[in-house]
Amino acid sequence: MALLISITPVISYGIILLLIGVGTRIFVGLRRFNRRGYGGAQLYTSYWSSVLVSNIEGVLMIISALSIVGGALLVLVELFNQH
């Protein structure tokens, strides 16, 4: 049985972007989960630590969302172009 979809470099780049985006979201979510205390609040060692970590994690979440959307668009556009 022949493969119906040929894997092009554009599809592989899209899949890589999707995996990077999902992996980054899982990584940030796991770090946030491990920082939670009994009351559900995130526990930091100092104020500046909370500001720095929150901003870095926010930027990482934006980048991961963009990479997920970009990867999905690459895959979809290439699939539509093949037919």
C-alpha cells in the first residue's frame, strides 16, 4: 500500500515546530505545578525571583503558542498544496 501523503521538508518543519511548542508548554506547566504550595499559590524565594520567572515563562508561553500555530499552518498549507 502506497503512502498517501509524502513527507516534504515543509511538513517536517511544521511537525518540529508543533513538537517544540507543545514541549515548551509542558515544560512551563510542569515548573508552575511544582512551584505550587498547599494553598495553590506559587511559592518563590523572593519578589525579584517571581517577577523574573513569571516574565520569562510568559514570553516562553507566547513563543510556544506562535510555534504551535506556525507549525499547524505549515502542515495544513503543504497538505492543501499537495492535492
